Amino acid sequence: MRSTLSLVILAVSLVSGCTDPESDSSLPPTTSTTSGVTMRVSTPTRIAGDYVADNGVKLSFDSARTADTLFLDVRAADGRVLVHAETLADDYRFTYLDGRLTLDVAKAWVERVRAEEPDGPASQEDAMRWTGDPALLDEMLALPEVAALPWMSRELGAMGFTGSDYPASLALHKIARQSAEALAIDVPPLAEANAEEVGYCSRPTANECYGMCGPGCSCWSWVCGDCCYHGGCAKHDAWCRQGQWYYCYNISAVIALFGC
């Protein structure tokens, strides 16, 4: 059940993105010939490209974000749509595995949760509206493409595409984080030149891992730019502590809706 829930959280997390990807294609912050990533578009508001994992698994991604508008499309090499997200008039909509499962999350609920503390009353609600069987998310977790997402996220971070500098990348990083947690994939941290500055800085609780972006106490500094406290990551941690599986352990990407 936890694996199914991890897919759900991915979906909600993504909702901070865009529906109208722009055509600008400036150069990426760095170029890598060994990362497996080929960029087609690389602006703060939209990134798109392809990734080939060490085991040969291939993914294509297109992720855009402008203010509270989100667009996301992640596909396998054969064109299968793994995750698609877009912004509607009143909802954020996520679809999975070629549209076999749909999740709608109301914008009004997202705004209420954003306005609260991480464990506020709105965040206690199960606000997910499903069309189809959510067990499909477990089927997704068995796909090699989903297992490749954490490694793609790390490579994007190593190239400089962090969620703080490139908001369009945040949804991808959040989905990858949930995939890693659901599949118990241990992704090594990136070496940071200013390790003391981006390290385990002060936070509003005694728990130095609370609100840090990464599975457990494993810091993914490329998600929000450092290993410090971030409200969007604290939402996830609060849900996990309260046993709210429908947000905490699901690869649906819900947590991406709350940004850093």
C-alpha cells in the first residue's frame, strides 16, 4: 500500500507547474557528456530532454512551470506516457500509464494547505479524486523506467538543473524522490563545493532531517538547492509522521504542488 501511495504524492507535488510549455531553448547551465542526459529545452520555466540510464533504459521528459500553472509529461522510449500532468480551470489533473488512471486535485484545496502550517487541518483531508483503480500505481512502480527516475533526477541536479534555480525541474525531482522512497533506492548525494553552507543548517525543530528534501535523512540538495529546511518538503514529512499514506507514500506526485 505504501508503494501505491508514493505514486499519489508525486502527483500532488507536481502541481506547481505549467500547462503551456514555451519554445525558448537556451543552453543548459553545464554540459555533460557522461550523464546520459540530452537537453532540448533548458529555461527556468521549462526543461525538456531525454535520459538514458546505465542499464539502457530510456526516458523523455517535458516539464514546465509558471507561477501556479503546471505541465508535465514523462514517457518511455516506446512512447508510453508514464505520467502526464496539466492545469485546468479549477483542478490539477494527473494521468498515468496512457491515461488508464486519472487523479484530480482541486486548486482551492492546494491553496488552503499552502496557507497552513505543515500539519494544518486542510492537510489532514483526503482530497484526491480518482477515476480508475489507484492500484495501477503499484504496477507503475514495477517498471524499469520508474526505477530510473531517481538517477535521472540526480544527473539533472549535477548539471545545475536544481529546483531552486530551475523551477520547471522541481516536479521531476519530486516524482523521482518519491520513486526512490517507494523502491528503497539509495541515491548518493552530490559533492558540494560549499558543503558547510548547504549542509544541515538550522531548522524550526530539533530533528535535523525534518523538512530536508530527500528520502529519510538522505539529502537531495538538488531538489531545493541545499539541505536546509523547506516548507514543501516539511509537508511530506508531516504527512509521513501522521500516517497519511495517501500523500506520503505515493508516486502520484501530489507533493510537487507545494514547491520548496
